[in-house]
Amino acid sequence: MAKPYSDDLRRRAIEAVEGGASRHEAAERFDVSPSTVINWMRRWLEDGSAAAKPSGGSVSPLEKHAKWLLSLVAKQPDLTLDEVVAAMAKRGIAGRRSAVSRFHIRHNITFKKKPSRHGARSSGRGPRAQALESRARHA
């Protein structure tokens, strides 16, 4: 998300309009769009404030159930996202895999394979067989 314009720029544009410039003239002078200065002036006249409104800060609905979700993962650390969603549904908690995944990321819960597990890895390149041509020469 883009940063808001500085409070100083907002204040100078408002002062220019209050000093007699039109909103469009102030916008041109400070290299912003006319609608931006119009909105700043509207807010200034309504609230007396030119400061940027706070952005962000939304809270996931799963945070209300954080204690339960964290204890569920602590009891059964190998649960998949689908299993967590199914357990939530049994308790009447709405949510999807993506919401549970973001919840885990926010709470630094990771599901890494244990180092002792080797899984099905390729053995890499071993000794190569001789080409048919080189075998035919030695025969």
C-alpha cells in the first residue's frame, strides 16, 4: 500500500486554498490530483483535521479463538490445514484453509519435516555405464 501524503503537504495545500487559490490551482502547485485537495478540504471543514486516516489494522475473526487453535496445534502438531478446518467446523468456527494458514503465519507456527526423515530422495548421479561404442572397442 502506498504511503499517505505528508501532513506538511496537506497543511500547505489547505493554507493555499484558504488563502484564495482554487482547489485545482492548489493541486497543480503541489503536484497532486484535484480530487486529493478536494478530499483534504472536505475533511478539514468537517473534522478540522488534515492528517491521514489510519490504515490497516484489521483483525482476523480467528483471533477470538486463538487460545483454542494454539492448544489444538500444540496437542497435535502434525495436523494438516484441512484437519484444523474440520476441527473448527465441529466447534462451529467458520474459516477456510487460507485463513488458518495466515493465522499460523502470524503466530509463527511452521510445519517443517523433521531432519531425521529422509523421504524418497534421488541418490544423485552414481557411476555411469560405459557407452556402447567404448565397450565395442575393448572387445
